[in-house]
Amino acid sequence: MKLQDELPLDHHLAAVYRWGAAFCGVVLLVFGSLGFADELSPFDTNGSVAGMSSNGALSLVSVTVGLVLIAGAFIGGNITSMLNMAVGTLFLLSGFVHIFILDRPANILGFGMTNVIFSFVMGLVILTFGMYGRVSSKLSHDNPYWQHRHPRQAARESLARRRQSAPAAALPTGTGRTTLGGATRSPGSRPSH
């Protein structure tokens, strides 16, 4: 299965993937930049940015992931969708991992409970943008993912749409026959009463 063939680049879903990646990327970029602006030390666990614990390492990770998402927004298409799903999954995994290492030396990114909550929320938002229009039990039949999963039915519906939109066949001109009240007559003949 080639994802590029499955979803045309000009499909309306591509805009959702792009804007979602761009929005989340900018949020992460701002968060990381604020950490750099506060000149937090790389592994300090006492720094704070926007009400969340932070340090230089977390700022670097945030800026890097933000730039990757923004780059994905420029690329567009299925690549952005897949990128959103991968990054969203990593955020959710990060939230789960950091729950267990909050007050331990392994917490090198300086996560606090607010960071864990942010990681879950941001992960779900990014994941939702990535999966939008791809996973649902009730996808519309013009959705390229539905069409890819149901190729025979999609082909039948496409053929039916083409038949409905085709103009009705016109009668050939110049035959000298006209239709009057549902009866066909030749030139010079009298209509029957």
C-alpha cells in the first residue's frame, strides 16, 4: 500500500494535517524558546516555564520536535499525517514513562505532574490531527481512506455517479422527424386527432 497514492495531496484532509502540525509545532517551539530565554541549565530540575517544570534539555527537545512538526506542515500530505501520529504517540508514551520516574534521578528532563498532563494533552491533540479522517467506523464514501479499504464498492459508486452526471443522449439532428405530444411524425404528415 502506497500512502501517497491513497491520499491525493490536494485532498481537504491534507489541510487538517498541515494546520494541526503547524499549530502544535509552534506551541512546542514557543515553550522551548522560553526555556532558552530563561537560560535554564541543561539538567536542572528546579526550572519553570509557563507553569511547568523545565530545563535546558527539555527546551532543546521541545524546540527540535516543534521544528520537525513545522517542517512536516510544509511537506504536507500523508507524510504529515504519519508524522503527527508518530509524534503524538511519543508524547503519550513520554507521559506514561514520566509518571513512574517523577521523583527519581532518571527524570533528567525535569518533568513535574503538570508536564505529564501537558504531555498527555499535547499527545492526544497531535494524534487526533494525524488520525483525522483516517480511523473511524463511519467515514464518508468520498474519503480516500474509505475508498482504499473498499475498492470494489468505491468503483461501483464512482461509476454510478459518472452515469448520473453524464448528459442525456440527444436525438440525432437532420432526420426530418419531430416529436409532438409523444407521437413521432414525418414531415408533411398530419397529426392524428
